[in-house]
Amino acid sequence: MLSFLKHRLPDDFFRGACDVHCHLLPGVDDGFATTEKSLHALKKLEEKGVTKMILTPHFMKDYPLNDRQSITTEFEAFRQQAAEACDIELRLAAEYMLDACFMKHFKQGFLTLDKAGTYVLCETSYMMYEQGITEMLYEVMCSDLQPVIAHPERYEYANKDNYYRWKDKNYKFQLNLLSLAGAYGDPAFAKSHYLLKEGFYDYVGSDMHNLGNFERFLPEIRLKAKEMDELQRLLDNNKTLFN
């Protein structure tokens, strides 16, 4: 494989894969609206080779009814239905917006990406780094928890200084796979390739809200050899969160 050439993802890319960020839990946020659509997506993903998925519904002020108890109840009901439709193993976590409701969820106890209860998937506003975010992340770190910043390439305010500062604080980075195809615009496309090439990312997720965008943009991903190697490393890291 020549280093200057770009290649599509191999046909077996998802064989044995674990997705650590998706909105497949139906009817709880801006992701999949119905159980039928979620089950259909699971079957399609199983055909691609996916074996494990961590469902991460939004916990934010826009969805005030989403809390640990209610979402856990929704998940357990859905997991039973999914078990009859496919063999993908499901676990529940959450994507926490760093907003006015964050500390309430903190006190309830986070739904974490890992079984040990350490890795917390966090996101910020796309437009600006709002006041109080640094303090909230500091509280997370002081509680022996590990912030995982969801899709850092998508934040319009973020630049190299932000990324290096976050890495210096030992925050983990999660890539949205479709950012590499330009699904979120040119700035996110450029940042995702830079961060991947430079080894900033720790994990990769689909952030799937619907099957259509996933199937549309996935074939558009083109990667150089170094990027492909880095992406494989992220897939391997994903499995450590699930196990």
C-alpha cells in the first residue's frame, strides 16, 4: 500500500467491531424514532460484521425526561426485543452535554462507556466553549472519572490549541467515523483527518442517528495508509471499553 494513495474502508472493516457511540435506543432523543427502525439498523450492522454496540442517548437540557432510571428502563425493554432480532450484544451508556443539567446527572451517577464505571462520554455546544465547562470536567477528573470528548472535530470553536490543551489534561477523544467522509461539513472533515493522522483520537463511533446517512456517507471515506492504521487502532481500543 503506497502511503500517498487513499483507499476505501475494506469490506471486512466492521468484522467483530464494537460501536461506542450511537443513538439507536428508540424514541428517547433525536436518533431513531421507532423500535422497528432501530431493529432494522441492527440487522444491517450485523450483516456488516458488527458484534457489539454501546447505546449512548443524549442527556441534556433539551431532553429533561432522560435520566438514569428512565433510560435504563427503556434500554432493558429494547434489549429484550433486539435479542430476538439479532446477535449483536448491547450495552447502555449515555452522551452527556456539558450544560446546566450536567451536575444533576453527575449526582445521579453516570452511565459510563466501560463496565468499570470510569469513562464518561461528554459533548459541548458546537458553537462556543461555554462558561463552566472547564470546571465541570475538572469535577469529573477529581472524582477519578475519565472524560471522553465526543467528536471534537465537530466543534466550530475548537482549534489546535484547544486540542493540545485537552490532551494535556488527559481527556480522551472519540472520532465520529462519518466526519472522515465530510458528513458534517468541510471544517469537521479537515479536522478529523488532521486529528486522526496525528494520533489524537482514542476511540471511534458511528454517532448513528439514522441508517440513511450512515449508508450514504460510509462509501465516501478515503484514507491514507497511516490513517487506516490509526483507525484500526481505534477499533481495537473500542473493544477494551466493552469488555
